[in-house]
Amino acid sequence: MILTGLIADTFAASRLIKFSTDLLPFIEMSYSFKIFAFLESPNGFIFNTMMRAYIQRNVPQQAICLYKLMLNNNVGVDNYTYPLLAQASALRLSVFEGKLIHDHVLKAGFDSDVYVNNTLINMYAVCGDLSAARKLFDESPVLDLVSWNSILAGYVNADNVEEAKFIYNKMPERNIIASNSMIVLFGRKGNVAEACRLFKEMPKKDLVSWSALISCYEQNEMYEEALVLFMNMIDHRVMVDEVVVVSVLSACANLTVVKAGTSVHALAVKIGIECYINLQNALIHMYSSCGEITTAEKLFDAGHNLDLISWNSMISGYLKCGSVEKARALFDAMIEKDVVSWSTMISGYAQHDQFSETLSLFMEMQHHGIRPDEATLVSVISACTHLVALDQGKWIHAYIRKNGLKINSILGTTLIDMYMKLGCVDNALEVFHGMEEKGVSSWNALIIGFAMNGLADKSLEMFSEMKKSGVTPNEITFVGVLGACRHMGLVDEGHHHFNAMIQEHRLEPNSKHYGCMVDLLGRAGMLKEAEELIESMPMSPDVATWGALLGACKKHGDHEMGERVGRKLVELQPDHDGFHVLLSNIHASKGRWDDVLEVRGMMVRRGVVKIPGCSMIEANGIIHEFLAGDRTHPQINEIDNMLDEMAKKLKLEGYAPDTLEVAFDIDQEEKETTLFRHSEKLAIAFGLITISPPNPIRIMKNLRICNDCHTAAKFISRAFDREIVVRDRHRFHHFKHGSCSCMDFW
């Protein structure tokens, strides 16, 4: 055409341009532009053709540039030009450009063209300016079905249920597209009943209608309903696509019905859609969620064009099946990782109690400059709690504030829980008061935390505030409230709240609530009443409830009941070391060493190993662990010297070792030596060496603190003028100036 001169013919040139752009992507856009650039005077049709091609190739900025060239060359625009420009502005999400285009429409006199107005309404809606979209819609002289669908789609995308319903009800003609959009919106907003009603009222339904309602069920955790509707869809011979199959597979995964999932997989293969990447990912997730990790592996290994979701799904599957090492190997093999990859692996470590690895991987994530999400931070803070890593927990809290991350209900509750479990009550309160969203779990964390830290009055006060704030207490709340009463021996108060739970709040007490009441009565010395309560329980008492009574028997010296309850517990749970030890201690306290040997022999025969006392303490960001009688610490010589100094000062303070805590038939001096090498005393000695005042010495112990260590800690806090915080298996003990927050009731 160039050689013959036909390129100068506008009609011929326009046909050539249209032909080259219609063959995209087989012909590069750059080639079409070379043809366009060769033309001396392209007309409006040619410009429109080029603009449409650029928009189809998702290069909307070039379409805008061509429009400017049109204006500069005085090429006439028409009612096809402005819709293309409105589409380009929508793709660029540039409402500013869109408004300029709208001004040009008004000046050019195309504002009465329904096609032009529809694209402008859609542009405003896509860019989020629904007020401008609605104004244009209301002022349009002519409205067609596309106009109504465009404004409706805007409200649906904005999740504006009321306005969407208003438009839908006003529509002169409701087509399938409009009804499908409303079902999608109702599903997203949890209005399942309205979505179902609309679906049933539709005179005609297409694939999208069925898919929208199935997705609605799946989004709202109505998985069985999703499967039933899918079967109904198959019965109606509606052709399925990968979108609906992905929703159904998600329902199968959540219900862990691998048989149904396998049938859906077979259907996908039969209709030839199994190669879609979203479907492959859904299948990997479904099989791994149902424990079929080998099948998931085969799909993953055979997959083509796998994306990040595929890798993340496989890592998640390994973690769900407990294959942490395989998950980490796959994680390390990833060429590219996103925040989900890191979060999945970090959360997996935390869920499998590998807390050191949790923190280590989080630090590596920071090194790579990946911004953590809420799930990651929750897992890391939980790891700090378990490791007694207060310094690292505070650093993460500071990181959240520094980076302007929102502390929502879940993250805030996790922070409160960490601070409370590490004895930092003021920090927990600061987090709570700074939260915009406070759910019942946030209040529960405070109520339980106060009780655990010996502040029963604050716990009960917070419970009253919770009710005044209009937050309805749940079963966990009352575990905290009864726990507060238990820790302080408030028997009457405990009875009041136990009865109010049933009568006022209509909550059925479970074994934990009964266990709290048994422990409360037992600690107060009301052993007979505690046993009667156990016998009156509507459910079979668990070992924890009997264990609370056994502990009370030891505390109050009721050896007869203690032996009876102890033997019952040993029969109920023969592999529990704590019950054997308690029974042994009851015998030892009466000097019945033959019975002690019998219990110890029973433990040997049954292979029951006593869990050694272990105390953890954080110093300079490092966690140190001590076992009873431990001599492996690198600073053991300094610790021994401090133990000698502690012994001298304690003697001057009037401390006398409680040798009844040693359940061995050995002489008095050996008993005193054994007592003084309990794990918490070793940790306190280490804390006195390494932690400078006024910082508290914070210790976490895996077992209940013994009477002698409790007494010694009180004397040490006064003799050395140091605050010592010990969290044992049951509660916190804040030792200061020779007294404890528990007031010797624990």
C-alpha cells in the first residue's frame, strides 16, 4: 500500500489499521502504531480504533495521549470517542481525568447520548465517586438497562446495601445481571436469607446465579448448604465452571469431606477444567485440609504454571498435617515469597509450639524488609508469651506503633494476654484503653489477667464495667470471674457469680466452672462441700476438678480424704506424674516412707516420669532455663556465690527452710540443701546477678511454686530490695518489700 500510494486513501488506511489491531496479540501494537504514524491525516474512526486497541491491551494512558493528538490536529470526535476515554479513565482509576472528559462531553454536546452517559456513570462508580455517578444517573434524560446496571454495580462494589436495594427495586426491568449482582452483595454482607429469597424469585437463572448463591453459602460458613445447592445445580443440568467448583472445594475442605471433594475433582477432569490454576490451588488446599497430603503432593508436583498461592497452599497443608520440616524445606525452596508465605510458616511454628523458631523466622522476615500482617504479629507475640521474652514482646509492640499498624480486637487481645501473662498489668491496661474495637475476648483477657496477677478486686471491677459497656459475658468470662474469687478466697462472691451465670445470663456451667468452684471451696478449707459439689455435677468430673480437691487436701492436711482422692486420680489417669507426686507428698508429710516408696515404685512400673521443675528468666534478650539442682549454666560459679549470699541474708531476716516440702527420707541438712537448689531459687540468684534494679526479676515456672520457695522469695524481695515476679502453673506472684500479691493464698 505504501508503494502503490493506497496508504494515502483514508478508507483503505482505516481498513488496514482495523485489521492489524483486530489480530492482537498476534501482531504487536507497535506495528499498528507504525502504520498509524505513517498516515498524513488519520480520521476519527482511525483514532478510535487505535484507542480501543490500547484499552484492550491495558495501556489506557496511550489512549489519553491519542485524544490529545486528536484535539491538536482538529480531528472531529464522535459519540464513540468519549466512551473509550471514559473506559481509559476507569482503568487508570483517575477520577480527575474522568471529570475532564466529562467536561469535554458537555462542551461537545454529547451529554444526551445514553451510551456516553452510561460509560461516564460506570467510570465514576469504578473510581469510587458514587455521588457523581448518582448525580449523572439522576440527571440523564434517557436511561436504559445498562444505565441501571451500571449504577447498581457501583453500589454493589461499594458494599452499599441500602442504595443498591433502592436502585434494584426501582428498576423498570430487572435482568439476570442485576439479580446476580444483588446475590453477590447479600453474600458479602452476610444477608443469606435475602440472597436465597432473591434466588428463588428469579424467573430465569444462569450459571452465575447458581455460582453466586453457592459462593454466598461458602463465604458465610454454610458449607453443607453449599454442597446441597451444588448437587441441585448438577441435577438441573447447569454447566459448571471453575469458579463454582473452587467454592465447592472450599466447602469440602472446611467440612473435611474428602470423598465429596474427590467426586468434584473427577467432575472437573471430566469437563476439562482441571488445568485452571485457581482450581489446582483449591484441590491442593482441599486434599491437604482433609489429611490427604500425599494426593496434594502429587497434584503440586504435576502442576503447571504454579503460582504463589500453590506454594503457600502446599506449605499450609504440610503444617496442618504436622510435617513442619517439609513445610520449611518447601518454604526455603521458594524463589519468591510474599507476606502470606512468611505468615503461614511463622504461624505454623507457633501452632506446633516451636516458639524459638517462630521468633527466629520473624527476625529473618524483618531482614528481608517484608511488612508483617496481623496473623504474623499475633503468632510472634504468642511466641514471646510462651518464651517469657518480654523485651522482644515490647519491641514488637513498639514496632506496631512505629509503623502505624492498627491494633484491632485480635491483635490487641493478644498483646493484653502477653503483658498479663508476663506480669505487666499497666502495659496491658494501656493497650486495652488504646483499642478502638473491644470485643468480649479483649475484656476476658483483662478479667483473667487481673485474677492471675492477684488483683481480684480489679478483675471483678472490670467485669462490672464490661456489663455496663453493653458487652455480653460468655463462658470464658465466668472462668475469669470465678478464678478471681478462687485466687482470693471469696467464697460468697463466687457462689453469687456462679448462680448469676445460670439464672441471669442463661449460661450452662461446664467442667471448668465447676472446677473453679471446687478449687475455691477447697482453698478455703471447705473440703466436704467441695467433694459434695463434685458429686452433684451434671457431667462426669474431669481429672482437673479432682486434682483441685487433691491439692486442697494437701494444703489443709486432710490426709484421709487426700489418700482417697489421690488413689482415685491415679486410677483415672495413671500416666499423670503430678497426681502420683501429690499422693507421694501426702504420705511423706505423715512420715509414711513405705507408702512413698510404693507410689514411686508404681510410677516406675507404669513408666511415669516426674516432670522436673523448670524456671525461665529473660536477661538482655536471651532466655535462660534452670532445672532443680542444675549445674550446667556457664555462670554457675557466680550463681553459687549469690546463693551463699542469699542464704546469709535470709538467715538474718529470720527465714527457716520448710523441709516438709522435701519428700525424701534424708537428714535435715540434705533437705535444706535440696530446697535451696530449687529451679526458681537458681533463677532468682541469676536475676540478682544480671538484672539491674529497678527492673523486676521476672521468672516463669512450669510447676506450682512450693511453700518454701514462696516464703524465700518474700524474704529475698525485702533483703535485696528487689521486685520479683514469678508466674507458676496457676497464677502470678508479685513479691515486693517482703510480701506477695497473693497474700499467701494460692
